[in-house]
Amino acid sequence: MDELGRAILNLCNVVPGGVVCFFPSYEYEKRIYTHWTTTGCLDKINSKKKVFREPKMASQVETILTQYSRCIEFNGGGGGGGVGGLSGALLLSVVGGKLSEGINFSDDMGRCVVMVGLPYPNIKSPELAEKMRYLNSTLPRDPDGKLPGQIHYENLCMKAVNQSIGRSIRHARDYACIVLADQRYSRPSVRSKLPQWISSQLVVCESFGPAFSSLRKFFNEKKKKT
């Protein structure tokens, strides 16, 4: 949790405009938020980008999105500095929530999308368990010996990942960085299920230093072109 907090803080120092961070569940997002509040990490992040959280109530989504958008517009849209040192906003979201389905974060609304972990569905769900049993009993294993139910389970996860990270880069001149914060994304079996335009440009970094150097260079180059 502390390592993730430091990574997000560093991202907020480098990325202009808006950063959208997706968590696997509301429960995990709450745990992270509470921990960051206790350790003081949240205050440090808030000094760089104002933090917003995805509401559970659908009726509150539009209000949060409006506040998030206005904060970016007045504090760092286009890469400029804002009031009190703010450089934009950070939106903490949940995979499968309202913000990962149907909401677009184009241009300054989403200059960086962070995917925390792999959002596997609840394997204890009776419906999912029954589906996996059915697939295992009716279909053969794949060439690697993997059960069809397991393949279905993994595909559900990656479909959710791709849907979330696809919320940014919505037109030809748009740009953003995608940060996959889990070493499992480097596995061939996972990487192969990412969109081709992402997997073909995926850079695996063993530490934060090289990653942030690349991000800083990326955004500096974009800034020069505007």
C-alpha cells in the first residue's frame, strides 16, 4: 500500500491534467484510501492533484465528474500550473463501476490511467462457478492443458481491464500513458490479451526510476508539440 502510494504521488508530479486510477473493488479502494489517510500519503497527493473518489450511488456520478473536470480545467489543463501548486486531479475509480463503463476520459480528463492489480471476478459466485463447471465438462483443454473454465475466468478479468484502460485515448490526436501496476501483466498469457496497440508498446520496468524517467520524457515531448 505504501509503495503504491509513493508511485501514485510520483505520477502526480509528472503527469499533467487528470489521472484515473482503477482498483479491483470498492473494498480494496476503501482500504487503500484509509491507509493513505492514516499515513499522510493522501495529503501529499492532494497537494499535487485534488483527489476525487467514485461514488457508489449512480445519482452522484455526474456531480463528481463535473467537479473532477472543473478542477483539471482550472488547475493544470494543458499542462499548466494551477492554484496552490495543483496540477490537475486524481480520480480513484473501481473496475466494473460506473466510471469504467461508458464514461470517456479523453484529452486532459485522462492523461494517465493506472490499473491496480488484476480484477478477477469473485470465483465463489454460484453463477460463475456453474459456468466454469459447464465449460470444463463440455469443452476440451487448450493446447497448454488449461481448462476452458479457467480460460473463461481469465478472459472476464482481461475484458474488464481492457474496458477500463480504453476509457482514455478517444481520438486520433489524443494521448495518455497506461500504467499497469502489477508484475503479472508482463506474463505472456496476460500480455497477449491486452489490445494490440498497448501490448506492442508495453515497456516492463523492474523499478520505479526508469518508469518515471520514461513518463517524464513522454510528457515533455508532448508539451513541446503543443
